[in-house]
Amino acid sequence: MCGRYSFVPTKKQLDEQLPDVEIPATLQLSFNIAPTHRAYLIAGDQPHILQQMVWGLVPHWSRDGANSGKLINARAEGILEKPSFRTPALRRHCLVPADSFYEWRTLPGKKKAPYRIRLKNGQLLMMAGIWDEWGSGDERKRSFSIITTTPNKDVASLHNRMPVLLLDQNDQQRWLKTDDPEEIIKLLHPPPDDVLEMYRVSEKLNAPGPDGPELHEQVAENDWTLF
């Protein structure tokens, strides 16, 4: 799964990877984006705007529009058949930019050690996502899920799932535009091996509240109690 990630882009990353996307004058950066948080994405209906939605899909047919944070991920396998996902999986695609995502290793004593995972080439990750809009009267809520797949070799030692990463700009544009079921499935696969790197970070990340640059700092592998 993908249960936490960060979006702290550099100007160079934005200029090189999102040259035609309108960036807010003041970006709300976060080292610890958690379910139900607002986060940035590029949606297929407005591909030239970096906009915010809530992480955790609320289907358009939801009775009350409540976001429990349960639908933060959508499995690529069967995504076109599942009631919560099939409409947005066909028609409402998005790219979720991140500088890194986090995954956990279980240590002796059931302690959880978080790891930061990023691209070796220093680029932003572009995670494949879907979005939906719920409405009642004048109220409107837009929300999204990140699509997951089986892990590549880089992530397999930590978890049996990982986000779908669209590394090629052509694939990114295809994802935003396509409504062809066959093309959709073809795009939802693990990235190649050896494109990612990871390192251990602070156990402060085990809670959704902390948010600061110290969460990106590397810590020693044998340090089991960090605070």
C-alpha cells in the first residue's frame, strides 16, 4: 500500500517536470502527508493546474460524503470492476506528485521502522491516481486514491504493494487522457527494478502529526529508539 508520502519539491523539479502546469504562488509543502489530508495533484479535467483534493476517495454515490480514510489506495488488479473505483478508473485520472513515499519494516518487539523511498535520479515521483467528486446541494468534495501494484525489487523487501509510478512523461499524459480500458490496464504496472533508493528515517513518522525537515533525515539502522 501507500499510506504516507511527502511533497517538498525543489524549483528545479517543478520547472523541469511540470513546465506547463500552473503552480500556486504559495505551495503548502508537507513532509508527512497522511490519509484525509489535503494534497496536490494534477487531474485529467484540468491538466494545467496543480490543485488540492483530500486523500481518501469518497465515491460520488456516497450517502453522506464522509471520508473515513479507508479508500486511500486502489489496487490496480480489478480496478475497473470494483464499485468504488470503476467510474473514476475509466474517466477521472490524476497524477499525484511526491518527492518520496514511506514504507515500514517490522523490527524485533514489533517496532515499526519507517523508510523513505525516492527516485535515484532526483526527480519527483508521479504516482497514478483516480479522483471523484461528491456533492449534496451546494456542497462539493473532491477526493482521490493512489493506485497500487505489486512491488518491484527495490520495495519488495519492505512491503508486498507499492504505488504505480509513471516515470515516462508520455505515460503520464496518456494516463491523464485515456478512457480506453486496455490502455488503462497496460499503464498500471510496477516500475523497473533499480530506479529507487531508500533509507531509514525517524520513528516520529509513525504518527501523522509531525511535519518537518527532520523527517527526511537519515538515521542509523541499529537505532531502535529515536525519541
